[in-house]
Amino acid sequence: MGDVEVEVALHVGAQHPEGPLWDGDSRRLWWVDIAGERAHSFDPLTGSDTSWPTSGQPGGLVLTADGEPVVATPEGLAVLDVDSGATELSVPIEPDRPENRANDVKVDSRGRAWVGTMAYDKRPRNAALYRVDGDRATCVVDGLTISNGPAFDEPRGRLYLADTALFVVDVLDLDPETGNLSGRRRFLDFTEQQVWPDGMTVDDDGMFWVALGKAGAVRRYRPDGTLDGVVGVPTSNPTSLAFGGADGGDLYVTTSWTDCEDKAGEPLAGAIFRCRPGVTGRPSPRLAGLRAAVGHDPAGRAEEEGSR
């Protein structure tokens, strides 16, 4: 890829930006601030960023077929009313584990949501990955500590999944039609480097991208696990990434302020960066089969330009 120029796309004083999602219909980047407990929608054309408070820490968000945001709240998937700011729980996730919260959510090409979890205290092996079909959540990988991703390579029948606390990324065989998983095996291991594999995606060439916390970079890997490229960002803790833009050639990278050891020394921590690495990726699919009647809460108004 050669040297890739990285620019600040958005810096609004967020604490822990995560879960960037490019929506091709609205041409907006949706994202969450986990520690700041807000959902955001960013318009790169105008530079405006709109945000709403969430019920607890949001692990990520996706959009319904009608364009409604669905937030992965600690209780499960909840539809957000952008007019009132109210949310209504549609799909409970781990109601028997109140010590856990959602940590990431993605949608595959069939419109299924995949929700990972983690414990607030990061206790080992207490989390899982769930596949959501309509309004039913099914545990598909258990015994995780911090579930991140997944990322899909459906042409190859692959699903990538990180356990950030263990410094590893696994790959599983995925049946795109049924959503069934099998053949879990190790893909990347960062134990020696002690860097955190976090959010991830797959580009149009079938290459795997991962944000590496504590490494100040995102990396691109071939399907055999060989390193193919590195894009550095000017802060130590990138959290996730997503392709977007009109041609799919913009790579957006979220970063954390909360995780910085030297907050004063990283003035751009918490920003969202953008670059053009010379490859493209697809926008996020929309969620199928989820509906909720959301009530109105006058106190839950949207806000422009949220601050730390």
C-alpha cells in the first residue's frame, strides 16, 4: 500500500469511540462512544455530528431496513427513536448475566446481527458471541473474555472473531445461508507483542483488517495470516475501522481517549481518522426482521457536537 496519509475526519472530544458503520443509503458514518454513553451519526459532507444518549454503555449500533438505529445496549438490541431519543428493547442478550454488556455488533449479508459481549470487570471466559435471527438470539461461541468483531468473508465462508483480552483473532467456517459456524482455529496471535486486536473488517479483495490497541496502527492481512500492510494513526489506541465514502475507498478509524496512558500527550486521542489506502470495502448491510414500537421521552433529545 505504501505510505498512506491519515487525516482527522471528526474530533468532538469523545471518550471511547467504537463500532464505526458506514451506511450507503444515508452516506453517514454511525458510531458510538462507549464510555460517553452516546450514539452518533456523522455526515462527512457537512461535517455535522448528531448524538443521542444511550441506556448504559453502547457496544455498537446497526440500522434496520428502514434506517432506524438499533443500539447494542447492556440489556440487548434496542431501537433508538432519533426524534425523541427514547429506546425500546427488542432482543434481550444475556438476561441471565447482568455483569456483562454488549461489546460489538455487526450485520451479515443476510441481515442477521452478530452481538459479542464482555463482563464489566473483564472476568475471564464469561462472555460470548450471539447470532440474532429476527428477534431470537442464539449463543454461537461461548467462553470468551472480550468479544470483538466479527468480520465476514462470505465468499470464502469465513467469520473472524477476536478475543481482545487474550490478544488473539480466530477464524471459523461460516455457512452464509444458515449462519452455522464450525472449525474454529487460530488466525493471529499478538501475545508476544501485547497489543489488543479490536474492531475489524474485510475489504473487497478478501483481505482482513484489524485495529490494534496499544500499537497505534491498523493492519491488513492476507487470508493465510500474512501481514500485507500497515496504516499508522497518530494516537496509541485505535479501536475499530470501517470502509465508507461514495466509492467505498475511505477507511475510517475510531480511537480511544479513555485507554490512553498519557492523555495529555495524545491530543488527538478520541478522534475519528480517515485515509484512502488504495482498496475498497462495502457499506454495512441493514438488519432484517426487527421491529419495535418506541415511546417518546421529551428528555432524550438529540445533540449536536457532543463533548467529553
